[in-house]
Amino acid sequence: MIPVSGNVEYLRVVDGSIELAGWCICHHPSWIRGFELEVAGRPAAVVESRLRMDSPDLVSAYTESSAASASRFAMRAAAPWVTDGALVRIRPVVSTGERGVLALTSVVNPKLEMPPSAGVHIIGGDYHRTAMEYLGYFMDLVGLRETARVLDVGCGFGRMAYALTHYLRAGGSYLGFDVMADAIQYCKRAHASRAGAFEFVHLDAKNGMYNTGGALDDTRIVFPASDVDLVIMTSVITHLLVDATRNYFRQAARSLKRGGCALITAFVVDECAAELVRRGKASAGMRRSDEHHCWLGNEQLLERVVGFDEADLLRWIDEAGFDVRMSIPGRWSGRTPALSYQDIFILVKR
């Protein structure tokens, strides 16, 4: 799988045609020679395109890429069948002719409104862009089916639900839970029209970052689902200490059917990351805590930023009954090239 970074920044439908613009950088010793476009699951013929347009604003973020200064694109394609809520996927074709690169994903006139700005601030990042980024991972790295059953652990203000409501169809289902009661209330309102297919549950577990007065012990909570195809844990164990993290892995395995997948993100400190952290290159600065057996970004608010030694994390993954299908380093540590901000693991239940 050849990874890419990118974003669809502009998307408009005009008289049966779809116009798009954005940027795309291929983390591979080759250049992008074109795009394959899919709209609502159907190939769309590109009738006009411009590649390698100037993008000086991306140079500082992607210093390792010689293509960063000329990575913008624009295109127009015929897609008379396009409707609101249609999923649009742009798959780069690299100069060697290789396929299998990750597609950029976006939506025509999304069905859901954005959450309140305070909610977006709490979970961090660009809400729509991050949602579409991870939908691409679910489709291309996990191979998620449209009829899958999904459990979203720590769903927050519904960023993954926002993405999946444009993908899952009849037969598929989504259950999200979180420790923040106001986030769950928002999600229930936003997805009221799809109640039943999309459900949200508040678990009042204690967390020093998001729910200090919680009544439940996060080292003992039980996930409210079983026999699912995919468990999502994005930016979850980055806010959990060791015992809670181990429990979440066990619960994820219990909730999955055999052969099901978990996509988790983490701050994993291997030798390379530890050296970059020591040199001050990491944007998520942390120090090793012997007392808590992990890496902490704030020793007063322990769950604010949490990282784990690679050997420990891999041992807990194995103990829970998972095999690692794929691990992809993130750019949090200052490592380049990198696909996403946090490290990504695709796990398969044995």
C-alpha cells in the first residue's frame, strides 16, 4: 500500500459534472501522474485536470517530500448520477503505474451539520477532514464493508459517525459510546433520523481529561457491544493509563467477531521516537514516567497526553488476542515520512 497525504478542499456539482480541487503528496519515490475518480461507487470519467500546481504552503509541513511545493490539483469529471451525500474518492496513480495507493475521500453536500465549535475544539483537529481521512483508512486499510457492524470507542462528538453515515447502508450498524454526556446528547440529536442504525451510549467512566467525576472505573468497564466487524479507537488510549488501556484492548477483542478488525491510534515510543522526543522534535512532548510505566505529557493531568513503550503495547495487544496486520508511524514524533498525526495500528482478532 503506497501511502498518500492530501485533502479535497473544494467540491461542487454543476450541470451533471463534478468539480474538485485539493492537494496530494505521495510518500513514495515517484510522482503522481493522474487520478482515478469514483463517485457514489461508480467510476467517473475525468474530462479535465491540472496536476502539480504550486503549493508553497505545504513545504514546511512535508519537508521530506520534493513534491510538496507542487502538489495541488484541480479536475472536472462527468457524473450525471451524483446526489447529495454521495461519496467521492480520488485514487492517485503514481508514475510507476502502481495501484493500491490510499484514496482521498470527500462527500457531496454532507448530510449532517457540524457539531458546536466547543465540541470540535475538545476533540481537536479539522472535523470534516479528519472524518474523511479515517473513512479512507476504514475502506482501504481495513476493507470495511457497507453492511458492517461498527463499535466506536470514545466516539466524542461523532466524527467517525459523521463519516460512516455517508458509507454504511442497510444491514450495517454503528454504536458509539463516550464518557462525555454532552457529546452523546449531541450525537443522538444529530443522528436522530438514523436512530436504530446509529446508536449512542453514555458510559460514566472516570477519566482525568474528559470526565473527572465519573462513577465507573475505566480499568473495569465493559464495552456495550458484541460480534462486531470493526472496533474504532482513535485518540482513546492516548488519554488512558496502563491498566485502563489493557482493559480496553481486552474489551475490544471481546466485542469483535473472530477475524474482525480494530483500528487504534496511539503515541508509540520506539527507539526512533524516543530519540526524537529527547531532541525536542516531537510535537507531542512527553517524558517517561517510571511510576506510571508510560510516557506523559503532563504529570499534573496524567491523561492529557499518554504514550507507551512499543514493547509494552505489542505485548498487551498480543495478550488481548490480536495479531498486528499493519502498523504505520505517525508524524507526532517528528518522524518523516508519515501518513497521519498519530501512529495507526490495524489489529485482527485471532
